[in-house]
Amino acid sequence: MNESIYRKILLKHGADILFSPNMQSEKQFLQHGKVSVFTHSVAAACTCIRIARILRVRLGIQLNERALIRGALLHDYFLYDWHIPDRSHRLHGFFHARRAFENASRDFALGEIERDMILRHMFPLNLIPPACPESMILCAADKLCALSETLTRASRYQKISRFF
């Protein structure tokens, strides 16, 4: 899939999120390697799009594309740099999903799928498993992106994220 298709899908379902001041602030916070939280969130959404398209074409599985994109964009909407030493950042991996959910709930209207995606994307660190297919896809996409970003210290979706 080319970059313009990703941009079009992200804009269709998540322009309000992508251009919101708090989401834009995530460009300043590192996530993995030298990749910002913003770029990681865009990468996770793009990876979800890829997985969803494969599932639809090969297996006929239909997903809620709007919820998938919005939940992926907001899954790490915790709004701080967890690398900065601070008592509130302790055990970030275990608690940031709840913080992201609280911030996203405050700033955007969330449906049931988006709520599940944000709260459960850190399974198995968070013990409750995903309840819907979109959440399962985000769990996989998030871990694939994190691994790639940690090993290469870059994101293959960097160019797309710069568009926003």
C-alpha cells in the first residue's frame, strides 16, 4: 500500500485526533529508540490497516475500520515522556494504558471498540485480554512496531507521520 492511501485512511477516520493539540504534543515525547509517541501511534495505525486489509482479502473478515484507526492512534495517548525520571512514570508498561484511556476519554468520544483497544493493548502486561478483533490486531501491531522501532531506532512510517 502506498503512502497516499495510508494518509487518506488516517485523515478519513482520525483527522480530529491527528491535528489535536495534545496529539501534536506527542511529537516531543520519545517512545522507542528515537521514535516519538506520535510517530509510533501513526505506525501502529498503519500496521493495523495492513493487517485488516490482509484479513479482509484473504479471510473475508470485516472489521470496524474507523474504530480500528481511532483506537490505534489513541492507544498511547498518555501525554508524557516516560523516559524522564518521575515517580508517576514508574511501571509505565503496566499503567500507561489506563492513563491513555483517561486522556482519550476526556478529549474524544470513544466507542466500545476504541475503549477496549486502548485499555487492553498491553496484554499480557495488563492481565485482561482483548475482547474484540480490532484490539487483538492492535496488540500485534503495537508489538511489531515497538520491536522494529527498538531494533532499528526508526519507523518505516516516519514519512507518513511527518505529513500530519
